[in-house]
Amino acid sequence: MVIFKPFPGYRPVLKDGESIDDRISPPYDVISPEELRKLQSRPGNVTRITLRSVDGNYHEARKELDSWISEGLLQRDDDCFYLYEQAFKVSEKEYLRSGIVGVLKTEPYSEGNIIPHEETFPKVKEDRLKLLRDTETHCESIFGISEGLDEELQRDIAAVAEPVYETVDNNGVTHRLSLIRDDGVKKRIEDALRTQRILIADGHHRFETACSYGEENPDKESKQYVLATLVASNDPGLVVWPTHRLIRCRDFQEEPFISSLNEELETIECDGIKDMEYQMSQGADIGIILRSGRTFVAYVPEEDDPLRSLDTYVAQERIMNGILGRDNIDVDYEASLKKAEERMKTEDYDLAIVFNPPRMEKIWSVSLQGKRMPKKSTYFFPKIWSGFVYYRMD
């Protein structure tokens, strides 16, 4: 059973001349060092909490967060859900994605109600656990995908929603947050989600960290929950991009690599990147860009196991771990193919592995079998931004 509840969130109180932009940020793991310096120069910005580790702890971040509350920079709402809408364009097509923000009760994946789809990095979870221990606050929401709400309930949510913030980020995404305080609508949301399953889209590290934190505090009910934004699986604004791999390989030799690639997979050499993109649009599964400029596509054989016929899994196991050697490579990630092309020209990568956008049905298929896609297999756009609302557990 899924328990997803309204909660007494803490929200920014904007002073004269201040914008909600001063308080919010992208999630902690996609912020560049330059962007972080700019964000942390703003008093009250959420990154001053989420990314303010000192000697491996967040004691100073906790003091600052407490001061924000005592000085009135954050205000506490009564129990409510929040409607979080993001309007954006991709290739000139307009989208609107709507999510409900609440608190989701944590539980082991083995229960089968909350389902992961990607592997995680242990070191990241260690840091996020220190943040929770020291601040006793969820400052950032995980992103979950539910089976959805009926049309009547969606209309009623829109009718009772009370707008509080709206802003446009540097990518042209409009963010809107509204309060949902109507008791009847809140109960219907809880009831509708109780029998559904939730797929974690973004925030695996934060969810697993929240589970560990709850286990450390078994007698504290409020610490058994994580801040979550749930979007319906049929939401027209649910856009998933691939995450491409940029690889440096020690002692890389192009011709032996091409020969091994041809032996491992069915491949075709392309006439440049545009031709590679065309071949992938026509059914090729994986694209390869070499430092020399040569390009290839590869086809993934179909297998009964959905994971073994997944493009990112095949690239990881057959190309990265197999041909190149797991201990012989360094890997960076890039969601934009255009940026991946640029980085291949300006940085010292030996090759790029590119993918088609993941399909939601494939993600569900792999996940429902209890298996996980390789790390960074998906990039849900746009990201769920942080700092609109906080969940205090103390």
C-alpha cells in the first residue's frame, strides 16, 4: 500500500525586491561549480543547505536553516498538498507537466509498491544521509511516476489550487507552485494513490537514503517519509531523454576497437553524425562517435529478458566493460546530443556512445521484473527544482 500524505510544508517568504528565483535551484546533482557559487551568494537559497558540507557534516547548514525559520524567511503551512506545474518547449512543441507534491512513506523495494529503475552510487548516499541526520529536513523532492488520477479529480485539483509562485528558468521552463488545501480533494488524492505503484524517475539516492534514515529512527513517525512529487505515467508532459556516454580510454586504438565492435554487434558505418541520427531514427539502437570523426550505429539483438535487450545495458556490458574494459575507462555523462558533439571536439574523449530516448513502457517492463537499468540510463526533463517547499521532520 502506498501512503502519500499532505504535510505542513515550509515555504519561502519573499522580502521587498526579492524573487522566488533567489530561493530555488535545480537539484543538487546537476549544478555546475560556477552556478553553485552564484546560487549560494543569495541569502536564503536552498543550496546553502543542500550543498554546504563542512568537514563532511552539515551542522552549519542546520544553523542557517533554523535561522531562516526564526527570522521569518520561511513560513509553515497547514497540512496541504502542492500542485507543481512545469510548462516548456522541446523542438518547438509545447508541453505541460503536472505533479502533486506531498510526503511519501518509505518502505523496502521488496514490498513491490515503490519501484526503482536505475542503479545508484553508494558514496552519494553517504553524503545525503549526513545531510538528513544534521538538518532533519527534506529540502529536495524525489520525482515519482504514478499510475495516474482520474479526469474528474484532476479538474477538481485545478479548481481548488491556489497559486503562490511562478518563475521562468534559464532553459525557458515555467515553474508554478500552488497550494491544495481543500480537505475533500486532499483525501481523494490519498485514496486514489493508495492502491497504485510508484516508479522512481529521479531521486533514487534520496529515496534510499530516506529509507536508511527511517530505519535509524524507527520510533519517529515523521522520519519515515520523504518529500515527493508524483506525476501520472500518462501525463502529456512526461518527457524522457537519453543520457549519452563520453569516454576516455587508456591506450585506445581505433581500428582494433572497430574490429571488436563488428564482432560483438551488428554495425554499420555512417556518413557523419546526421546520417547516424537518421539511422537511429530508423531503428538502430546505439550510435558511436569516434575522436577521428568516424561514426557508426549498432543494433541490439532482441532477447526474452528486457534488461539484456536494453541499449544502455548492452553498451555497458558489451562495449564499455567488454571491449574497452571496465578498469580501463573514465566515463562522463551528457543528456544533450548537441553538447556531446561539442564536447567531443573540445575535450579529450576517445569516443561517445549515444542512445535513442528511452520508452516509458520499456522502463516499466524492466523495473517490474525487479531489475535495474544501468546508472544514468534516463534523463527526465525538466528536473524537479528545489526550494519551493521543505519537509521538516523534527
